[in-house]
Amino acid sequence: MASSLQSLVDSIVSATAGLPDAAALARWSPELSGGIDIRILSDGSWTHDGEPIHREGLVRVFASLLRREDDGDYYLVTPAEKWRIQVERHALVGVDCEQTDGIWKVLLNTGGRCRIGGSNRLHVAGSDGEPFLEVPNGLSAQISRAAWYRLLDAALFDEERAYIISAGEEVYLGATS
């Protein structure tokens, strides 16, 4: 691992004393520290200086510090630093879905889970034609084919549409004709 990446990791661990929650991340507003050559590829994998980041724990830490701002750019943010990174498509990938106690959740490639519905709107087809979910801090998660098929398998149908119910809310999956 490059020393600059290790320095960033050390800074994050020192500044956050663990993984921050989404609400804390949204409140942090440090000045821009610059850009760092971290890229999230369209398949959800992460690279640094063009080399894959293989340490899953490191990707999870970075993902927990990631937000997209009004300028459309993505940043790794701590209380003291803000680093711009590049995202090719979506910051996260929804690799599976599950329903527990009437609430549908998407399992993310970074290990987290995000509820479907409410402020986490499910989009049936984005600009690339693929479904995605809005998640906290301005991010989005592409829904994998396997996760999408799990949702479709559980879908309810009426004359015009397919939908699921998550926390009492009807979530549209698509037209039936």
C-alpha cells in the first residue's frame, strides 16, 4: 500500500475514533484538502493509484466516510479533512436484498444495509438503464441483477404495475405491460 494512502488511513482513524454514522458525516464541513487518486469503478471495486484495494476493511472504512456534495463530486470526509475522489458510476452496489419485519433492505458491497423506501428512493432505471437506490449522504447504489431478481420474485402485481411493500410503503418496480 502506498504511504500516502496509509497516511490518509491513519488520519481517518485518528480523527474519527472508529466508523462515523451518516448523520455525523453530513455535519462535518472541513475545507477541501485536495484530491487523492482513489477511484470507485463501475463494478463497485476500489483502486488507489490504479491498483486494486484488496483490504475489505479499508474499503469499508472509506465507504463510511464517503459523501456526494451538491457540486456532484465525491469526497472522503473526516472532521478535519476532505479529499475528492472519482466514481465511475455509482458509489455502492446493492448485492442482495432481504425482508425482515416487513422492511426491505439492500445489502451493500461494503457490508452495510440500507432500507428501501422513504428517503431511500428506488429508481427502476437510471441513465444507464439499471436500477439503483438513493442512499444517505447523496450516494447511490446500483442494484445488482441478483438483488433485482430477488425483488421481482417477491413483487406484488396489480393490473398496471409490479411493486413491493417496505415498511407499509408501496415501492414501484415497474409496469406489467
